[in-house]
Amino acid sequence: MSDMVKNTGLFAIVGVLILLTGFLQSWNAAMLILNMGLISAIMALGVNLQWGFAGLFNIGVMGFVALGGLATVLISMPPTTEAWAAGGLRVLLALVLGAATIVAAVLLYRAMNAGWLRTLAMIVLLVAGFFIYRAVLDPGVGAIEAIDPAATGYLGGLGLPVLLAWPVGGLFAAGAAWLIGKTALGLRSDYLAIATLGIAEIIIAVMKNEDWLSRGVKNVIGVPRPVPFEIDLQNDPAFVDRVAGLGFDPVEASTIYVKLLYAGLFLVVLLVLLWLAQKALDSPWGRMLRAIRDNEVAAEAMGKDVKKRHLQVFILGSAICGIAGAMMTTLDGQLTPSSYQPLRFTFLIWVMVIVGGSGNNFGAVLGGFLIWFLWVQVEPMGRLLMDLITSGMADGYWLKTHLLESAAHMRLLTMGVVLLLVLRFSPRGLIPEK
Amino acid sequence: MDFLNAFVSLSNYVLIPGVAYGSQLALGALGVTLVYGILRFSNFAHGDTMAFGAMVTVLVTWWLQSLGVSLGPLPTALLALPVGILGTIVLLLVTDRAVYQFYREKKAKPVILVIVSMGVMFIMNGIVRFVIGPDDQRFLDGERFVVSARTFKEMTGLDEGLAIKSTQVITVITAVVVVALLFWFLNRTRAGKSMRAYSDNEDLALLSGVNPERVVMLTWIIVAALATTAGVLYGLDKSFKPFTYFQLLLPIFASAIVGGLGSPLGAIAGGFVIAFSEVTITYAWKKVLGYMMPESLAPDGLVQLLSTDYKFAVSFVILLIVLLFKPTGLFKGQSV
């Protein structure tokens, strides 16, 4: 029972912190923290599934999050019909050919006996396949990117409702996770870490460079929203009357109303996923995973299929990260591939899971909110601290200017200190695994 | 003549940059491999250690420049390098005392140490950004070229120019000296032998009277020297920007793993394998092929296999191939 009280207390503290932001700064800032906190909590749930349940060391979270973002664009943006006419089919054909080459290589590898002949055949097949792929792809890409590059220059999406993109983002991430898991899950934990780190960088590189797919660094803006626009609400007499009746300013009320709607949507997703994760944790499947995590050899000796379980949980956890990524892009209303930074989207999520308590779903959710709050608030706090430190110095003194300018970089330092302190003094996190 | 032109063009854009980049990766990978061999974890803070060492060197270089000290044709940074190494040694030893030692005594699992090194990475990254900021910094001075494209053309009468940057020569010479010193130390001195013994078989080494704390301290000192040198050489050759050092982590780990984690020789081989594949695959072959092939067959496009932005993909694919087909790396590393 005391555990229950303690945990509720911890969540209450985070709630109070967000409320304080509302009272002291602004309610818009508080709602922003809440919304991104909800998304961060979902990402932390995904990582907790992999690390906390199964002990899989995935540091490619950024890649799965970005794939979710890509799904949002591909599902919800209107299709660019001219681009499809110019080279759409050609690009699709090239992708099919590329995939066929890889499948053929795998089949060839299985069919032939080991030896130099096989190596040679593989190299010839892969090189020939690569050149055919490029020969088919390049003209198509050129044609697509030539179509009104300032506004489109890419294939666009399917024009479907944006909410559909959330599960699809999960599917994208799951597909990528299946591919990675098939190749890299048998490796030792450090190797899996490097492999996932690399995959994430590659996914980002593809999104930055394949303009026909995601407009690259030109970004996709104006992603459709599942909620009304603020400006429409302000022009809607019914809405204005209602908030005026409650004594609010219509402009501020409309922005907060929109954020509340988002928060509602995100909360539903978080609660569903949390419920599922709790069910999974208590199921025989969850117990098996923890048994494998604690002693792989013993579990294998008991006849458990370690590789298959690892693959399952790796896919599930990555899918959750993908869903969160799609939600985040929906909230931002734009896809900016260059904004995906591993420190922010991979390692920060890890800090959330470790601080919250790996192996405990509620811990991961708490960590998501708390660390996100810190991440946002450390900057103003750092500035305050620097103001205090430099208050005795003369204006224009080089150290003062430097310290004030550098306050923005306090974030990373703080996160590192928090992570190390928790690992040292409370290695099981704020809400430990039972 | 065409053949010579093709060769010069190839050297200019592939061979020479490849050798320089390979040396930088090899020095970085040596640090990673040493930490792995002795302390038995993958150190994710290595990229940021390089950044820290380079940063101290940059600051000292600026100070020396402001005093008017210079090495003539050589970059002043070489004079500042020992100070950078000293600073990094202090940083790493303090980190070890404050952070890693606790887990070593507890015999924590390697994966916990990896997560701990993530925290250290955050802190080092924060320190570097705090002190010098996230922007590009230039600290190169002295002669830019050993051989410039113009003089080469005038000397040989070829159509293609060959430019050798002084930083490339310095990189290679420094790398050779450092590696020679390292191998001399590991193979010839008592302390180096005790390090190798500890890496091979911890228990046996302990029984033979090897002092583990001394070995660990020596390792951090050597790693600091290697990381700082690698960081400064990379910064001289390209430019100093904190974030690029974090990104170097992937090719450096790829080099260390391809060579075989824990094997110093493997780290060097891995560095060059990764560097050359990155450079060759992202190089536009049009010119070289144009010289080599008859005119009618000369290619129209750039004949660039992958755009340079995909260089991470190259190191990664090689890493994956090696892991799948030869998990211990080219030079039988450890596979704990």
C-alpha cells in the first residue's frame, strides 16, 4: 500500500510542477510540456518494453521515431499527381527491383555451398542489382524532384485522415525493427547497440536526402491536423461567446483549447498502451521475457525460444516508438528531418526510462514526464542561475557574456548528472520493478 | 599519360584523403579498443573525449597565437597538443574516480557501464558546448599545402593536379609515431605487458601480482593521449565542431569492431578499411573512368555510387557484414 501512496505522490509532484508552470509562466507553456510529456511517456514505454522487460539495448530510438514522422507525411499529405505521373511508377519499380536483388542474394546464399564461388556470385549479383536499381531509380527521382520544387517536388502522401498515420507509423517502425532484429538480435548487447545506432543514422540520412520521399531538408510543412485550427475557432462566434461567457480571452482560449484536444487524444493512446503493457507484463509471456532477461541460458534450457521472444519484443517496442513519432509530427504539423538528433531522441528517452525505473511501466511514464519537464525548464533555470552568478560582475566583462550565452548548454550537462546520480544512488529508478 | 592522370586524380581524391581519414579513425578506434580490452565495456563517451581534448588544444593554441608563438610552417596546435593531452588525462582520471570505479568494484555488468558511459557522454558534451560553444572553430595556421595542385602540374606537366595538404602529412606522420610508441609500450615494457596480461585473462593477471588499479589508470592515460591526438588531427584536417565528434562515434566503433574489439592491430586495420570504403563509395568516379576508358565509353553521369551523406551507411553496412560472417572481427578480437 505504501508503494501505491509513494507512486501516486510522485505523479502528483509532476502534476504540480506542470501546474506551477501554468501559474508562473503561461498556460500555453504548461500545455506544451504536458503534450510533449505524453509523447515522451509513450516513447519511454516502448524503450522500457525492450530494455526493462527483455534487456535489449536499443539506441536507435530516433530512427523509429523518425519513421513514424515519415508515416504521417505519407498518409496524410495530399498526393502530388503530376509527380506520380512523371516518375512515381518508375520509383516504385526501382524499389521493387532493389528489394528483389536483396531477396535474390539471400536465396543465393542459402542455395549455394560455402566457398569462393558463392562469394563471387553474391558480389556479382549485388553489384549488378545495385546498378540496375540506380539506372531505373535516378531518372524517376529527377523527374519527380523537378515538379514545382519550391512547393512539392515529392510524391506526396495518400491524403487520408491523419489519425490513421499513428498506427501506420507503428507499422513502419515495426517493419524496420523486424529487418534489424532478424540481422542484429543474435549479436551481443554492445553490438546490437552499435547496430541500432547505425540504423537510426541511416534512416535519418535517407529522410534528409531522398527528396522525392520526404522533401529532405526542405521539410514538409502544413501536415493536416486532427483538431480545428486556432484561427477558425477565433472566427467562430459560438466558440467566442462560450469562452467569453467563462471570462477568457478568445485568442488565448483557442490556443489552449486546441492543445487540450491534442492532450486528450494523446492521453487515450497512452492509457491504451499502458494498459496493454501492464497486461503483457503480468502475462506468462511477460514472465517468460523477464526469465530470459535474468538468465538467458537457463531459459533456453527450459525450452524457451529466446531469439523469437527477443524479436517479438523488439518489434513491439519499436512500434510504440513509431506511434509516438507519428503523434509528435502531427503535433508539430511539420516534418523536419534535420531536427532529429540522437541526443534528444535516443539518449534522452533512455534517461527517462532509467530515471523512472526500468522494468516498471508506470516508472517509464513518470520518467517521461519528469525528464521532459526538466529538459524544458533547465534552460530558464540555467539562465536564472547564471544571472545570479554573474550579478556581481561588471557589464561587458567577457566571462559574464560567455556565461550568459552558454546557459543554453546547461541541458545536456544536467541530464548527464541526473542520469549518473540515479544510476549510482538509486539504480532501480524512482518506481522500481516489483 | 591518361593512366598517370587517372592515378593522380585517384590519389588526390581517394588515396590521400583516405589515408589521412583512416589514420584518424585508427587512432580513435585504438582508444575504444583499449577501453574495451581492459575495462570491458564499449565507451560511448569516446567521441566526446576526443572533442574535449581537441577543445583544450584549441584554447591553448589560441592563447599561444595571441602571444605570437608559432612553429613556422607547422600548425601551432602541435605545440598545444601536450597540454590538451594533459587536460584530457586529468578529465578521464577524475571521471574514473568519480564514476567508473564504483561500478568496477561492484563488478557491474558491462551493459550497465555502457549506460553509465552514456551519462558521461552527456556531461562531456555539455562541458564542451559550455566552454567553447557548438559552432565551428578554426585553429589551423602555418603552411596549407606541402604540394599544391598548381606546382604539381607545373612540375610534371600532367593535366591533373595533386594537392597534398600539410595537415594530411602531419596526420599520417603523427599517427605512425603514436602507433609505434603504443606498440613499443604494449610489447616491450613491463607496464604494457601487464596491461596485455590483464586484458587476456584478468584472474591470471591478478594472481601474478598485476595491480588492477594501476592497469586501469595507465589505460585511461593512454586513451586520453590517443583520443586527444585523434581529435586534434581530425580538427586540423577538417574543422573543430563538437557535434561532428559525436558523429564520429559510429565509424570509430565500426573500425574497432571490424578489426576485432580488443585487438590494437585490428583497430588500425579496421580504421583503414572503413575510411577507404567510405571514400571510394562516395567518390564521383567520372574523371578517373574518363581517363581510363576510350572516349566513346566515357560515362555521362558522375558515377558516384552513393551521395556523400550516406557515408554512415557505408561504415554501417561493412560493420554488419563483418558481424554476420566473422563476429570476432578481422583480427580475432574478444567475444565475451
